[in-house]
Amino acid sequence: MSEKAISHAYLNGLVFDLEKAFWDERGRGCRFRMMEVGREIYESDCKTRIQSAEIPAIVSAVQEVLIEKGIVGSVNCAQEDPTLIVSVQGCLHLPVEDRMLEKGIEPFTCVPANLIIMGIEDKLNRQVELAEIKCENGVCQLLLVVFDRPAAVV
Amino acid sequence: MSETFNLAEATLKAIQDRRSIREYSAEPVSDEDLNLILEAARQAPSGENAQPWRFIVVKDEATRKKLGDISGGGSGRRFTAEFMTKKMQQRFATLEDEAKKKAAYEKLTSGAVSMFAAAAPVNIIVIGRKDVWDLPYDTSAAIENILLMVTALGLGACWVIAPCIDVRDEIRLRKLLNIPEEYKAVSLISIGHPTRPHRPRPRMALKDIVFEEAFGNPYYKEEA
């Protein structure tokens, strides 16, 4: 297999087709089925890098990993209990969201959001819901709701 | 005095009398009734006759409590997200009674709306083999058969997707019930004796949902 990097257009074209196929099958329920996308990256790259059980530390660790991998430009967050608003700038996958919006489909999955959620569930043992993904002017704004309910129910 | 129905009438009556029952008395569901319910499930149509369904009967109180926790957690998260993004307020915009509206918000966002599995005498968790073509359709047909038999027996049930719709909750459910990887958890059906009668929920008119030959051309010209 060639080690040459594949083009972003090719990658995002495939991601869009996969997401669209899933949307066509599952409709708005898609969102809840995509929450484990990114699990391998979380386990292999993010988990050990999270230095403290504080939300800013979790976001910071995820940001480091995603910048290193060339996926995003920056990830910032603002907490206002119980919400966590995350801004993602310069995401490699933004063209996927743009194409979804062109089709009239609200973006329903986001790897940076998933990684942050995995971190909060893992390190703080709190459940989190991705309530909204808004993409405008090259920035994705993610609305997360952080609950007191323990993630480890079982 | 008992009423008499022919088969078509009896079938329609079971279909029309079915309700989503979320409150149950403490009376247990008999083994005889449960056998009939599971037999009805087993007789559902199945693509290629693959019969991908499997059923886990849960009566244990501690397990029911955890089922309620998983279901309530999932519903609470989703409905809270709806509330925070104002979608729930749009959904209830026509409800003028503010007290009722507030109670509805509270019931939904707290997850209480889906926690009743803990109080149901019996829960049937429907799972399906993944290595078939028609898993969601076959298992859904089995679930509808369950609901109709429950109704025919004078019991009440509710089809709950809350512990399965979010993949994270499905993982919790799989862990709780030791569900193997090759099966998908589809739904939970809570069953018991209803505490009170329930009114039917409104249904769209046939003239609005049935088309003739192609989409958009009403099959029914008048109200049906």
C-alpha cells in the first residue's frame, strides 16, 4: 500500500457518502449511533494525554492530538453549567458538513465532540449529550450538555 | 357479558385497543400469558425465515432497576438536548396550559418518561442477529406481535427504544445482559397490568397518508 497521503477531497468525499448513506437509512436517529466514532483515537492517543479530571484539561488534550494529526486548527471551550460550548476552527472535515447542509441535513456527527465526550465520560464519570452542531464561516460550534448522572451505570 | 367478534373484528380491536402503558400494578404477569406473548413474537414474519430475534426476559428487581436507569439516562439526555436547543418548546408551542407544559418538560428532561422499566413486572429485551439482511424489520414485526398479544390478554406494554437508540446506552445494556457482539440490542418491552384505562392517541387521517399509484396523489378523496 502506498504511504503517500490521500487527498482531503477524496477522504471527505467518502466520509460524506458514508454519512449520507447512513442518514438515508436512519434519519435523525443517526446522531445517537455515531457517538463511538473516534473511539480508537481516544483510546490510543487522547486518554493518556489527559492530565487532570477537569473539562478544560480534557479539551486541551483532545486539541493537542487533533492539531498534531492535522485535523483541526484549534479547539476552544466555554463552560456554563450544565453546558459546554466548544468551537472548532479549521476542521479538515468541514467540507463534509457543508455538503450535508447543502442537502438540507443538519450535521449529526463530529469527531472532536466525540473525543471530548469520551474524555468527560471516562475521567469525570458524567454523561454528556451532543445537543447541536452549528457550522458557520469555517467554524463549528458544538453545544454539549454535561449531566451529573454517572456514565458508568452498569 | 362478553362480546363476540369474528377474526377480522378481533384483530382490528386488538390493534385499535393497543396503548403505550407505562404504569403497572404490582400484580405479576403469569407464565401462561408470558408464554403466549413469546409465542406470538416467534410467529412474526422474517426475511429468508432467518428468525434473527432472541428475547431476554427480565424479572429480577435489581436488573430492572438498571434497565430503568439506562433508559432514563438516555431519554433524559436526548430530551434535555431538545430543550436546550428550543426544539422541545417548539413541539409544545400549542399547549397553552403552562403548568402542564412545565410538567411535561420535567418528565421528559429528567428521563422519568422512560424509567418505568424498573417498575414493570416483566421486561422483554429484543435483540437480533446481525448476520442477516432484515434484522430491524424482523425484530420490529416480532415486537408488534408482542404488543398485540399483550393487548389481547388485557395486559399493558410499552415499546421502549430508549436503552438502545444511543450506541453508548446500547453498550451499557449489552454489558448488563451479557449480549454477545454478534447481536444488536433492538428494544425493550415493558409489560404488566395497567393501573388505569388510557385514551387512544390521535392518528393522522387516511386521506393524508395514503396515495394512489404514486406519491402525492390522494387515494382517499374524502375523510376516511
